[in-house]
Amino acid sequence: MKKVILKMFLYLLGIFIVFQFFPYGRDHTNPEVTAEPIWDSQTTRDLAVRACFDCHSNETVWPWYSNIAPISWQVYQDVVNGRHELNFSEYGEHKIDIEEIIDEIRDGYMPLPIYLPMHPEARLTDAERAQLIEGLKNTLP
């Protein structure tokens, strides 16, 4: 039994090592910030930075685990998708659906639940969530 477990462990370790040679998910460049919204308050911006900017801006902070496959693949894809949906660093270049953004925040879909364990600072209280929603309503058209 121990030999089977050891073989399985070595096999999985080998796969993990091979994954590290895949280049996908390693592009951790942050494009230039071209335009940011005119925030209704510094508080709104601070809440957005805390809870949204890692995926929804060109100011992503790439944590250490974003260099380890296959986790890096998920992190990279989340940032690419987030920037595509809403990018505070390229404000005005894409159409924004403010109602969808508000619904996502209100319903607890944003920030992504998978993001929160490693980023507890992004967890918003109910009051902060309401404040962010109100601030985004006043900031985004």
C-alpha cells in the first residue's frame, strides 16, 4: 500500500513540475493607466482599490502564488476577464453596465469568493458594500 501511495505521489509531483514549464499565466505585466474615473470621493476609490483593483485595473498586485501553475492559470484568467468586463485604468474606453456591477457587488459575487481567503482586506462589511455601491453610482455614468 505504501509503495502505491509513494508512486502516486511521485507521479503527481512530476506532473506538477512539468506544469511549471507552461508559459500560460506568467504574463504579469500591468499596462499603462490611460484614464481613471473622476471618483465621487476618496473613500469610494479606496474601497474600489481594496476590493476591485487587482482584477479590474491595470494596477494588479501579482501575489507570489500567481507564479505557480496551475494556480497561476486561474489568477491570470481572472485578471484578464476582470479587465475585459470593467477596467478602472482604461475608463471611458469600454461601455459599462453600472446596474450589472451593482448587482454583482450587492449579491456577493464580487469580489470573487475564491479571491477572499488570500485577500481578507478585500472582504467588505455590509456598510462598506453599500458605500461602494453608492459611490460607484455617483462615479460611473
